[in-house]
Amino acid sequence: MADNSILNSSISVLHGPNLNLLGQREPGIYGVLTLAAINEQLMADGLDLGVRVTCFQSNHEGELVDQIQSGIGAVDGFVINAGAYTHTSVAIRDAIAAVQIPTVEVHLSNIYRREEFRHHSYLAPVVVGQISGFGAMSYRLGLRAIVAHLRD
Ligand code: DQA
């Protein structure tokens, strides 16, 4: 049952580089679901939770920064899988910090069980929290987490 107080909330799901290839990209690590299937599920979950969900993917760091900035006044919360930019991008971190829109970081794989260069997230210090390692379920948990955070 949707909580009326957040019925008009808008959640933006951001996908970073190479996530457009989900379904065919290293399925043993990232699973067999396509990005379209994940987005469809998130939009259906949004209906159940009573929030509007929009999804955006880009392979380009600056486009992700633009998308975060365009959330000002338009978006109540972000769920972001910044892909490899998680481990490199001060620009995406600064954008999240600048807009002051609550953000949950998600990863399909458990980044702490993988190569050492994936263990550090530039985003972690500026997000509400992180969900890592549950495959496509990480996004669904991330959506629930941001809704619960906004409800609080
Ligand atoms: C990822 C983990 C990153 O290390 C990697 O570069 C990705 C996907 C994940 O969802 O598990 O592209 O963010």
C-alpha cells in the first residue's frame, strides 16, 4: 500500500558505463537480465511503492553529471550504479554532494569480493548508503531504501 505522503515523489535511477550491455556482459558476474528488464521491474516496483521512477543510462561521465544536476527541483532521490566511475569519478561524487538530493549507491556484484581497485568508492562518503552484491535485486533494494529514507 503506497504511503500518500510520498505519492508524488520522483526517483531517478542512474546507470553508468557498460551497463547498457547487461544480459550479455560477463553474465557470471552481472547476471542475465537486460537493462531494459531491470528498468521495467523498477518502474513496476515504483507503482507498488507509490513513487515515480525514471531511468537513465550513459557511458559518459559528463552526461551523468548533467543528469544529476538536472535533478535539482525535479527529483527527490537517486539510485545510482555508476559502474566503473564509482572507482574513479570525483566529478560524479561532487555532483551528488552539490545537489544535496538523497542518493543510494548500488552494485550488482559485491565490489568488496572482487579486485582491489573496485574496493574503493568515491561515491560512498556522499550517499545515504550502499547496496552491493545482490545482482538485479540490488537495484530493487536500493529503490526501497531510498523510499524508506524519504519516508523517514
Ligand atoms: C558494478 C561494479 C563495478 O566495479 C563495475 O565497473 C561495473 C558494475 C556493479 O554493478 O557490480 O561496471 O558497478
